[in-house]
Amino acid sequence: MQRTDDSYRVAQDLRVVFGRLRRRLREVSSTGDLTPSQASLLSRLDRDGAASASDLAAAERVRPQSVAAQLTALEDLGLIERHPDPQDGRRQLVTLTGPGVERIRGDRRARQEWLARTLQDGFTDAERATITDALVLLDRLTQS
């Protein structure tokens, strides 16, 4: 398939803008002492519930060894805990601790509030409508 210069430019601009947004949202949260991988694991555990290390590795599309190292660090911080799987005693399930839940939900709330405030204060109604319309297209892009 032949690429058009316009599509290539849009793809590059989109990547740059989303990288900036991701970095800005990371600045707003208090996960500064966590790696992006660790924050992603906490978020996944909050969203999906208890999981084994191998399930987390598959979901995150990383090697199990990488997840094991991240989980050890999160456990040392008191943000997760491991328990025997009631279905298979050879496996362990990872869950968030109370502080882990507070941390991830507080970070999510801080990012949401920053984004909502920035949209309200920095954009007109028409611009917010344009962003809303673009979200439909961006969502479709993620389905490709």
C-alpha cells in the first residue's frame, strides 16, 4: 500500500501529540516514583481484579520475567499482595492492597480533574465539540 505524504504527516503528528499528552498526564499523577510499567500493572489490577503474574504478562504483552520484577517492586512498596489461587494452589494471584487502590484511584482522579479543568478553562464550547467529534475517529483508529 502506497503511503500518502498527508497520511504520514498526520500519523507522525498524532504520535507526537499523544506522547506529549501521556507525559503531561504522568506529571499530574503521583506515580512519579513508579515506572510506566508498574503504573500500568496497578491500573490493570484495579480495572480487572486479581490475576496471576503470567496473566498480567500476557495482558501487558511483556515477558513473565519482566512482570515478576515489577511485581516484586510493587510488593516492596506495599501496593500489591500475593495469595494462593484457590483454584490452583501452585499459582499465586496478585491483588491490590488498600494503599494500592487508593494510589491508583487517586492518580486517576487527579488526571481526570486536570484534563476536565484544562478543557473547561482553555477551550471554547466549539473546540470541545471538535475534540469530542475527533474522539469518535480516534476510537475507530484504535479498532483497526
